[in-house]
Amino acid sequence: MVSKHDLERYQDYAMAGFRLIDGVAVEVGMAEHPEVLEGEFPATSIIIMKFADNDAARKWYDSEGYQEVIPIRQASAETHFVITFQS
């Protein structure tokens, strides 16, 4: 879940982040301004990334390149970053 408060800076993060998934086996889904049917949902966007497995997700997340852009994401948006897996 993403609530952007500095759109220009967040675009910098998004561009860097998408360059970092080039060549990675991942599917990305994104929705802007989701319609809330029940409860509170303060996020302005939802981004879902589907990796082959936990190791692939952690390899991308823990990579030096992604770790370098995390501060941009944190400075430009409130985010909830979660990994989940099907068993």
C-alpha cells in the first residue's frame, strides 16, 4: 500500500525501482486510487509484485541497488511493504 505525499520524488523512486526489476522474473500489478468497499484504506496506490519464490523476492529486495532507493521511497510516501507466499 502506498500513500504518496511527494509525487515528483516518488516518480524518481518508481523509475529507479522499475529499472531494478529489468531482467528479474517478476510480475507487477498496480492500481491507482482503489475503490474501497468496506473499512478504511488510506493508500492512494496498491502495487503487487509476484516473484517465483521467497528467495527471489528477498534477493531483489536485499539487493544493493534496491537498498539504495529505499530512502527515496520512505521520504516520498508512506508505504506498507509485505511479502506473502502461497503454500
